[in-house]
Amino acid sequence: MSDDDDLTYAEAGVDIEASEAATKALIGAAGEFEGDYAGLVDIGDQYLALATDGVGTKLLVAEAIDDYSTIGIDCMAMNANDLIAAGVEPVAFVDYLAVEIPDEETSEAIGAGLREGAKRAGVSLVGGETAVMPDVIKGLDIAGTCAGLAPKDAIFPGEAQVGDAIVGWPSSGIHSNGLTLAREAVTREHDYTDAFPPNPEKTIAEELLTPTRIYSEVLDPLREHNANAAAHVTGGGWTNLTRMGPFRYEITAPFDAQAVFEFVQQEGNVDEEEMHRTFNMGTGFVAALEEDDAEAVVEDSEDAQIIGTVQEGEECVAVRGLELV
């Protein structure tokens, strides 16, 4: 392919910088609030935390093969993981389903996914709303809000320290970010129902719909071993690490990227930097702790490993020969 065929997230339809600017404008107009991944409300000796998110264009993959069975898990995961990144235990979830035309089978499939997601996250489903809006919605959209509670001394400070080790946990695949780029890439030459070349027993759609991992099991070890900060690797890919503070994050041992990322990269002719700015590339959650604490977390976790260190220097994430700012 020529350079003219190279695909970027912005060309696929999502400009991360413009999105972040719009988000900052909304927050600025609405007023200040405490918290990064989650909004925190002081209720005495605890914080009530709230996070809200949706599934994004992963819905279009589900629509293409009429399989919404995992979408509810993704909706739960994107919210619960943001609370966990703040040091908050998710406790309850409400969903909002907006549809063009109500369909019982689709709603049932989404509901089943929400129940499974709630089980994985350890939360209660406490209600929801379905809105039928044919003049506004084409197809459907789903979002949710997750509430959590945390003692004030359990919240992560929120900023890494120079010298901290970075612990990482693997992702389950593409999760629910970057699907606009992924969809554009893989449908250049393929249909969603085509076999997924690295694993022909699955279709491309089935691989893209692998549900987002929910990181509930990391919360207790991180609290016990005094995590300074944590990050859920979502939109913006590896640059999410800078949400832990303005440092240089030297990543020396990232988890291997799953086959789906190489497939997307090849089919879309996407360069390495764009891949790492868009996707989790195999690592879905990270935390910064003092070295001894980091080693203890790894011992207490089934699949964690130390992937790098926090260093002084200009804010960036150095990973796989790239310098992401």
C-alpha cells in the first residue's frame, strides 16, 4: 500500500484531540468536580463515586451480525474499570438504552450481557431506562452509570511518584475503544462474517466483539499495597498512562499484543504510533506503586507483571521504541 492508504483514527472519523477539547469545554461550562476517572462526592467518612460511559461503535459490529449478547458486558466494564482506577469499589449500575424501534430479542440479549457484566464486576443492577426515539436514534445506543463507594483513605492518591514501578494486567483484546478505526481497517477487504485469519474458527466480528475485561480483582491488592495511581487503558491508548501524572513512563516489558491488533494494523496499514495512541495493544490496566509494593501486587495477582518504571523527564510514554506525548 502507498502512504496515501495509511489509515489513522482521525481519518476513520474520530479525532482524539478534538474530542478531549470538547470534553474539557463541557467540564469547564458545567463547573469543577473532584476526580479523574470518576466524579467523587464527599458523604462524610466515605466518597460516593460515579462514572458514566457507553460502548461506542462496537455496537455497529454487533448490529452487522445481529449479536448483542456481549454488549452489556462492555457497557458494565467501561464504567466499572473507571471506578477501579480511582480506588473505588463499584456497587450499583443503571443503564440507558435508546432505540429507534423497540425489539424484544435485542433488549433481552443486551440485558443478559448486563447481568453477566454485573456478575463479573460484583455490582447490583438497580434499574434502567429504555427510550424509543425514532427521530433521534438510528438503530440503538446504550450507556450506563456506575456508582461506587470508598472509604476516604482507600482512594488512590492519583499521582505516581518518580521511582515507582508500573504494574500491568493484560487486556482481553480490543476492548471498547478504537472500534471506528478497527472497523474501517478490517472492512477494506473483508466482511465481518469472514473467518478471522489468525483463528479461522472465529469470525472477524466475533473477535472484535470479545468483551472488555473487568478488573475487579485488582482493587484489593492495589489498596492493600498502597497504589499511588492507576489507569484504565481506554481511548487514547497508551497515552492514558499520563493521567497518573506528568512523568516519563518507561515501558520495558509490555504484554504481547493479541493477534487482532496485528490484523487491524495490516489491513488498515496503520503505523505503530497510531496503533499505540488508539488501542491498548495488549495491556488493559496499569498501576504505579513503590517497587516493593509492586512486587507484592504481582505475587498477589494471577496475571500481573511489572512492565516499567516512572521516571523524571518530559511527559511521555516510551514503549516499543515510541515516544508518545
